[in-house]
Amino acid sequence: MAAGLILMLGACGGGTARRSPSIGEAYVGPSDLKIRADIPPESAAVATVRHGDRLEILQQKRTSFLRVRASNGAEGWVDARQLLGAEDMAGLRELAASALKMPSQGVATTYSELLRVHTQPARGAPSFLTLKAGDKVDVLASVTAPRSDTRRQPLVPPAPKQPKKVAKKPAKPPQYPPPPMPKPPAPPANWLELSGAGHSDAPEPGNAAAPPPSAPVPIDNWSLVRTANGQAGWALTAALSMAIPDEVAQYAEGHRIVSYFALGETPDGDQKKQQWLWTTIGNGPQPYDFDSFRVFVWSTRRHRYETAHIERNLRGYSPVLVGQVRIAESKGQPAGAFPGFSVCVQKADGQRYWREYAFLSNMVRFAGERPCEAPQPVTVKPAAAPAAAAPSAPSERKSLGQRFREQWDAARRRLFGK
């Protein structure tokens, strides 16, 4: 009878798998991520999770590998660099919601094999999306930021450091007192000659050498991009290329195209040619977004693009708005709303104004100006301090008899409902 009970308890206890305790949480960064049975990348995949899925962290190895558990219970190993913290995920959701309301400043593509999109405009910020060569994204804004060491918050809180208790023994007085210290020797008679005092190459008092100048901090240009499915993040501007047609882009003259817009079409035989507006900026970081804008129209007589309007030496700020512009009656031109665009430009008085232009056939006409509010600057949030790990409660060690009685009580409840 006793042997049967022991066998029955073993069978009941063996059917219940123990779940490993969680030591943290993380969220999936890439669109698809495979959880593997072991650390090597050739290990079999036990599950595939999607961007934003929550994972429980069970174990950490070599700092960059984590054993995780998905919502369906699958457990395996992933690279910690593919995961985001809770604050990163909340910031991404907020950024995506704001980006949905922002007008596109043009479509860009990348020629890099892999271009990482980050949660913030910083190289050290977590990457959650990878663009492949030929992928297209909407460019929404740009920012210039100094290259800083923004270390990310660890996904697993570090264990609390236990203070070391060192029992100091009281020093015993020596049995015999130490002998007195001898007097220091007198300086030599020619100590002035030895010290070099009076030499012409000795530095004069108060004329200390100036410290060497510090190295300049590198500057990076970042673009806020939005994918077709609504994801938004920051990518290095140098790795993006605006997808304006080459027959127009050839006139950039070495300047970087910041934004571009189609203003309408002109028929030419069996073809239709777009009219274009673009903004550009010269080389080097600037405290503004563009210094020139230009309107291109298609000449049906010469069958080529020509400049209809250009303004240089500006301090312009994104975004550029394209839409209906109202103009007053002037020189026989009726008043009303016409297709056009607006650019935000800072004038000599330091104030910013929307300068509005109407696009009439192949002509650009100034329509007026109104105040333009300065946008909020984009800042890089410093890495938050890791949360302190809660001290684990000491586990009570149970005797063999106590464990047997608990297993028997659990088996009786399952079998007899008592």
C-alpha cells in the first residue's frame, strides 16, 4: 500500500513542470525574432515573436545573451541587443503617435545593406528596425546632435552589492617601543645649482603652460523617418538618399536635399512631367534645416527642367507645407485660393515667419507672410539609472517529512476533492 502511494505521488509530481522565476522583462525590437533552443545562432528555433511582444527574462549569460519566455510559454535564448526596455517601448509608441500627424518632407531610400533605425537620435540608443537596400521611408524632420555616449539601461537589474563585514582586530601595543626617527639630512651646499634655478629655460612663476585644446565633439545629422506600417525612429541622414528623380537631383550642386515636393504636372507629348519644389543645405552642421529653396518647371519648348524661382542665404526650418494658398487681388489677378507652398524662414529681426507662395501655371508668386512658431527642440534622453534589485527573501528549508506530507495532501485533493 505504501509503495503504491509513493508511486502515485511520483507520477502526480512528475506531471507538473516548474516554471523558472522571472528576473526582468523586455520587448521585441525587430519585426520578427526567433527564440532559439541554445545560444549558438545555428540552434533550432523554438518560437517566433513579433515587434512589441513582451518577454520574461529568466537568465543572463555573457552579458549579451538572455534566456526568455514568450507569452505562449516557449523558452529559449535571444541576443539582448534585439530587445527593448519598457521605457524604450513607451517612447517608441509616443514617437509613432506623433509621427502619424507630421507631414512627409519627401521619400528617401538607402543604399546600405543594413541601416539601423534607433529609438533616439544617438548611435548608442537601442535599434529596433533595420532598413535594407532599396527600402523607402518618409522623412519627417531632421536634427543635428553631438555624438554622445548614451549607454542604454540594462534589461536585467544588477544584483545588490552586499557590504563586506570585516572584523577589525584591535592592534596590540608593541612589547618594546620603536627607536626614535633620525633627523633628515641637510641639503647639499650647491642645491641651487642642482635645482636649475635661474636658468632661462625654467618656467617663470605665474606663467604655467596652457592646457592643450580639447578635441572637437563629432556631430551627426539624424532624420526622423516613418515606415509604411507607421513605425517611426531615427536614422543617420548620411545613409539616406532623397528619391527625387535624377534629372532634377543633378542640379543640387553638391548640396544636400533636405525635402522635396511635387507641385503638379505638365503634359509634353505622350509624357507627363512633374513640377518640383525642393529645399537644400550646404555642407557642415547648421542650427537651421535649409538655406535655399528652388522651384523647377518643365519647359515644353526645350524639353528640360528650368528654374522658375530660387531663394538663397536663408535660415529655413522644417516642415515645408504644400497646399492651398490665398492671395489678394493684384494687377488684374483675381483673389482666391491657389495651389502653393509655405516655408518657415527666420528674418533679420530674429523672428520666424511663414512665407507663402502661390504656384500659378509655371510662375511662382509671393502671397504674404504670417508668424511661424519655433518647434520644440529634439533632445536625447540620458540613460536612466537601473532599478535596484529587490533582496530575495531567505527560503525556508523543509524536512523530508514535511515535503512528503505536502505532496500527499496535494494528491488527495486532486483525487478525492478534499
